[in-house]
Amino acid sequence: MVSMALMYASVDVATLGKQKTRVFQAIKNDFLLKTNNNFADPKKRLSAIIKAFEEDQVKLQSNSATLEEIDSLRQISSQWDELKRAFHQPVRNDAYSAVFTQELKKGMGLKRSIFLLTKKQLNSSRSKALFYANNLLAISQKFAVTYLLKAVEPAGNPSPETQKQLAITLEKFRTALDHLQRTLNKPEQKAILEKLEKIYRYFDFLSKSRAPAPTLIVHKSNEMFDLGKQLIQTL
């Protein structure tokens, strides 16, 4: 029988995982809005993501068991507010790269704060599986943000920072996928992981070539995101 403590930790990890993913979903949709790309209604999606993030922050804070957790969640909310302010700033066509590089940096800082809090909740095999599966969701959206950034940089000349973020994202995707491939054994889980492996290879290929059209990047990242959600439902 699973203890209530483990059940609570798993729920907490799942919610924190969603928050981490929403950070990059928000940046992705802000990018589409600012570049006048209306694929999949980014304005509506961004509003829904902001609403969901802030509602879950309230729930997390109300369920916090320690002052340390409350302080961590307050820091996360503060970083989120700073990122959110950037969403409403106009941007010139010749400043896309600089603006989205700054948004990505803010998103990475916020992701790290969520990670540090999540790490303290990993006290069962299921919570660890949820952590790695949710990592795939967040990575799918960070892939989109990073490749979209590459797409607005001078053709064939992405910045060293963008290339660094691509390499880090690929490495983290590989780490999460390897862990899940070692530990998940259900046939439906293996089938999903095989599909995720193919998407990993696709993004690895893209990292060495020119960025494709933004719509294709968003489509492939959404495909990865949907597979990650399917995987979580099997845990």
C-alpha cells in the first residue's frame, strides 16, 4: 500500500513539472505573437498558460509543509512575474534575437528554481519517473524556444549561447530518455519511448543544420509534448 506521504510527493512533483513546462510554453507562444505567427492561436494559448501557472502556484503555496518550501515558491512567483512583464514589451524586427535571448535566460533561471524545489520531493520510484517524464515535457518546449531563437539569428551564424543551449537541451533530453528506457517496462511505455527516440534524433540533426520554418519547429515540439503526456498517464 502506498503511503500518503509518497502520494503527496508524487502529486507535488507532477505539479512542479507542469510549472517547469509552462515556463517554456509561455516563451514559445510569446515568440510566435511577437513575430506575427498565428499558428495554433498563440495569444489564447499564452493567456491560458499564464492563468494555469498562477493558479497552480496558489495551490502549491497553500499545500506547502515548511517555511523553506514557501520561500522557494515565493522566489519562483517573483521570477515568473519578471518573465511575464517581458511578454508585454514591444520588440523591433531587428531586436528579436536579443529580446528572446533574454527571455530564455529568465526562463532558465526560473526552471532551475523549480528544479531545486522538485529535487527535494524525489522520495519514491514513481516520483522519480514523474520527474524524468515531466522533464521531457519541459525539454520539448525548450527545444521549440531555442530553435525558434536560432531561426531569427543571422542565417548560418547562430550565437555561441544559442548553440550552447541547444547542446545542453539535447544532453538533458538524452539523460531523461535513457533513465526512462532503463526503468519503464510496460509495452505501451516502450512504444512511446521509441517514438520519443526518433524525435530526439530529429532534433539532434537540426542542431547541426539551419533551423527549419518556425511552424515546423512548433509542430515537432508539440508532438514530443503529446507523447510525454501519454507517457505520464502510464505511470
